[in-house]
Amino acid sequence: MQNFDFHNPTRIVFGKNRIADLNKLVPADAKVLILVGGSSAEKTGTLAEVRQALGGRTHATFSGIEPNPSYETAMQAVQQVRDGGHDFLLAVGGGSVIDAVKFIAAAALFEGDDAWHIMEKGGRNITQALPFGTVLTLPATGSEMNNGGVITRRDIGAKLPFSSRYCYPLFSVLDPTKTYTLPPQQLANGVVDAFVHTVEQYLTYPVDGRVQDRFAEGILQTLVEIGPRLLTATEPDYDDRANLVWAATMALNGLIGAGVPQDWSTHMIGHELTALYGIDHARTLALVLPALLHERRAQKQAKLLQYGERVWGITSGSNEERMDAAIAHTRSFFEAMGIPTRLSDYGLGADAIDSVIHQLQAHGMTQLSEHRDLTPAISRKVLEGAL
Amino acid sequence: MQNFDFHNPTRIVFGKNRIADLNKLVPADAKVLILVGGSSAEKTGTLAEVRQALGGRTHATFSGIEPNPSYETAMQAVQQVRDGGHDFLLAVGGGSVIDAVKFIAAAALFEGDDAWHIMEKGGRNITQALPFGTVLTLPATGSEMNNGGVITRRDIGAKLPFSSRYCYPLFSVLDPTKTYTLPPQQLANGVVDAFVHTVEQYLTYPVDGRVQDRFAEGILQTLVEIGPRLLTATEPDYDDRANLVWAATMALNGLIGAGVPQDWSTHMIGHELTALYGIDHARTLALVLPALLHERRAQKQAKLLQYGERVWGITSGSNEERMDAAIAHTRSFFEAMGIPTRLSDYGLGADAIDSVIHQLQAHGMTQLSEHRDLTPAISRKVLEGAL
């Protein structure tokens, strides 16, 4: 096992009817800015519920944080924070809103001349941030219990990650019933996003991290069991939704990755596909992962065999056959969730690969993977395998 | 799944050679009181390593916290804290030292006239505590990453639990090499303690907490795999020790019990056996648990069958046969760890049962278990099953 630090101070408030707890969770004298995405939080009544829970606290709302949240929109929110003298932010939404709020919380107090420097340094230059909480309505990214985010700058086509120890939510309210109004595509995206987050902290090389491996496998098994049911259920099942929410949160709160190697290549290649072609984040992961596992089967053999056996029950055949079967099960699972796994499904071909490789090089993503040996040439092979 | 809150702010600093990190972890201007058990921290050199890491900070040492730490000893330490003006406590040891330090941290700032009131209220009257960190040398109790402890008052033969949100360690240094000097009996106790902690948050009734169940099963599988090897290894294996430490920490940091029923009957009955007869904490758990599972097989049937299948691979036979086999495997595992599972192994008989039942009643332990229906009469049957 590798040495590690683990520290996650976010308070989780989980279950039915927990939004009312905001009245205890938000400081009594806070001047709150609520931040939301589109109009769904208003339509579903969640925003009204949040406002009621805030009681007599001063509050305003910033609306319009888009999927793959942009620097440009976030800076508008920063302006509203400053103009309004807000001292507490409350994200109501999914990973995009929460990621944006983390950036806004840091940018509002950033002392440099240009808050984009935060992204250029990956957040290492953040020294303070406004306190913030979240009300999660879309389980997927795990942003509700970690300190990182991803921000897109439209004018230069860049989608970059940042993190900081100042960017943990103070609390996150996770009410599984808030997922009842999600369309099937967003549920499917959430399952695949959480699945790939888990794989990226698990499917590398063995370091005898037995608890971490079993926790990761437990999340994957849970997603495999509940994923298809989420799509076919005629009425939402509370426990299936609760398991989805908790699995997605646990998939990226630092725990399963503590003390083990990690391989975020799939995310880094996927980010470029979103930035260039606007493909949903989770869908880019489903495009890249099966091809990446195929290309990197030599480096990942031991864990691929373990994954095949423990998650998919594959116990017979040669090593090569078992790895093929594990990758095929992964691809089939994504497709059963209604998520395509081929670039051609999006009308993309060899030209797109050239563009992605160019952007990976421009963003310094030239030494990816747990071995830091996944060069642009190998990224090209991965993408060719996804055609 | 049940509603839950989860919040665990303790920072974990895990791995080889991490004691040097104390220099960053302890506030620079702290006036530190180091607290240890017997002489082992001195003999093994750990105490010298700790003192060196503290650099120029003012520090003193309190030595003599016993296993099943006593109120009487803890209050001596409180006096030293006050006399010396210490504002930071550093526990160096196992669960007993850490539990005591939590109580000392709260008692030193307790505003009531008698700090024993803390125990009478189970910690609910704690409103502040001195900050403290830990250096773990004995993996077992999980106290290094939770907010609870158990204190024994000798003059009245009481062993009682307490907890408070003010009693989380600020940090815990977990260096698996610090377990290399432990005698086999303490390693075995640690494995059994962590195993039973996990079972008590898992083996109740199903609420479809899939992630929690799989995490619990992952800890149990890990302990089953590494436990016997810890006893037979001629040289300590780093990864086996690291897995033991992390499994024991994860077994009782609130995570696997979040959102699921819990049954702490085994602990409550075991505490009385320790208080009356001085049997090691973990050994009392090994005495009680198999008999408790047998007595409560009707209430626990669904989870007992799941436990048998997923932890022990028991898939054939009638339900009764499978439950019998799961309980038998549990008993055999404890005995393979060198830990007896019968009262008669300690020379105890029917008289001891009368005494334990008397004490359970005296301490209000009359409605135990996940159903709050485990009366003293049922505790008696459990103990009779352990004769």
C-alpha cells in the first residue's frame, strides 16, 4: 500500500426531507447567494423548499450555470457575490453547479489580478474561499463531497481541473427523492460517471490495498445491479435512488483512491471531447474507457483479471480471454444504460482524433496514466480503438 | 436505506515514516502533553521519535494509562493538564490511550462540578474539548478516527461509553511499522475487535444499503484473509499490517454504519465481562458474538445468510444449515486467532452469568439490539449459550 493522507471534512445530511435542515446548517447571520443551473430547480419546487428552509436569512439567487460550467458565467456570479456582499454560497444542482460554486467561492476572494490564474495553477494558488454548502439534485460527479472541480473557458476551448483544501463543501444535503424528476439520460450519465470514477482509482496495478479494492468493487457491483433498473422502473424506487446517490458520492470523495495508484487518462481525454464537440461528460468516459482498457491491458493485467472475477464473475478462460470478457462486459453495461461507446455513434472520425490529440498536447496532457507513460501517441491509439 | 448524517473531520496521515509529520500537524505554539500507556512507547523508540518531531515545542509526558482506561487515572492527567497549562494533547498508543485522551480533553474544559457527569450523560453534556492528535501503535478499536470512547470507573465497577462531536482527533498518524513490536495476542485482539465492530453495524436486518453492506463485507473479507497470516508470519509483512490498520480504522469511523441499523449488544454485554473479570475487551466480544448470533438467528436471518454467502462462501444447505455454518465459521475464525469463545475457557460458569445480568440491569442495558428488544432475560440466554 502507498502512503497517503485522507481528510474530508464535508458533513453529509442524507435522506428524505432533509432540505429543512438548511435552517440549522447555514449560519444564522449568513447573507446567502443561491446558485442554480437552468430552470429545473424552480420548476420542481426544490428552490422554493430551499428558500423556505433559509427562514429569515437574506438571500438572492444566481441562475444560469450551464453543464460543463464556464469561466465566463462563473465570473458573472463572482461579480454578483461582490456587489451583493454575500458571505455564504449555496449550490442547488448537480456537479456542474457545485464545481462552479467551488470556483466562485475561491475566485471571490482571490487576490491575484486575474482569477483564471486559479485554473492555470490547478487551484494550488487558492489561499481562501467563501464557505459554501450544496443541495444535490443530480448524483454523478461526487463533487458534493470533494474539493475539486472542472471549469471550461469557452474563448480558448479549454476544460481544466482544479482542487484546493479550501474547496470542500461545509455540508451537502443528499435527498434521493430529488432525483425523481431526472430524465433517464441524466440517470444513465450519473451511473456511468460514478462507475468510471471508481474504475480510475482501481484498475491500475496491485499494491495490496485490500480494503480500497473491496470498497471500489462494492461500488461497481452496486452500480451494475441498480443501473439498468433505474432506466426500466415505472415508478422511482427510493432505495435504488439512495444507493445511486451514495455510490456516486463514495466514488469520488478521496476514500477509495487513498493509498492506491490512480489513472485519470479517461477523464483527461474525455474532457477534450467535451470541450471540442459538446458531448456529455459521462458519455465521453464511456467512449474512452473500453478502448483504453483494451490498449493498456498489459499494464493493467492483474487488476483487469481481478475486476473481471469480482465484478463480473469471470473465472474461466485464458488471461487474454478473461480480460477480453471483462472489457466486453464494461462496454455492454454502458450500452445497456443507453450510452454509446464508439466515436462513430457521434459522427466523429479520424479528423476528430487529430483535434483531440492536438488539444491534449496544448494542455500538457502528455504523460497520463498511473505510470505517467501514456503519451499522445498512445492516446491516439486509444481513440482509434474507439472509432 | 435509513436517513443519516455523516461527518468525520479527522485527518489521517498514513504510512511509513509519517511520525515526522507531527512537526507540521501540531500547532507551532502548542504546549503539548504527550500521553502514553505503559513503557512500550518508550522502549520501542516511538516516544523518542515523537519528541524529536515536536521540535522546539514545549512538551511533557503523562504515563500510565491502563488498558480499559480508568476515570481515576484520567483525572490525574486532567490535573497535570491544568497544572502545566497544556493546550494540546497527543495520544501515543492504542485505543485505551486514545479513549482516555478524548475524555481528558473534554474533562479539562468541563464546567460542571464533577467530570464523571460526562460519563453519566454519555458525553451529551460536552460543549468543548482541548484539541488533540494521536499516534496509533495498536490497530483495533478505531478510536483514532471517531469521536467516542469507553471509560471504566473502578470504585463502582462501571465501564461506560461516551461520545461527542468535540472529541474527534484533529489528526491521527497511522504508521503500520509501529505494529511490528506487538505480541501476537494483541494483533489477534485487534483483528477480532475490528471484525466484531464491523459485524455490529452489518449483521442486523436488511435496509438495502448496498454500498454499506459491501464495504462491511470487504472489511470482514480482508480480516479473514490477513488475520491468520499475522500470527504465523516469521517477519512482519508491511502490507498485511497496513491492511490491518486501515481495516480497523474503517471498521469504526461511522462510515459503514451510516444509514443502516446497528446492534451493539455484543459490546454492551462484553463490557460487563471486562469490568467484572478483567478479560481483554476483544476477547469478551469473541465470547459473546457467536452465542448472540445463534440466539438471534430469527431476527437476523436475512443478513446471516448474506454474511455466510459473501464472507464465507456458504451457498448450499437449508437456511438453518447455512446460518449454522456461518456462525461456526465465525467461531472457528476467532479460535484460529488464538481467542477462546467459551466462558468455561476462562473458568466462568453460571454464577458469572448472574453477575453480568445484574450489572446490565444496574447500567440500564435492558433494551439492547437493533430492535431494542434484547432484554436481560435474552442476554442470559446468550451467555448460557456461551458457557
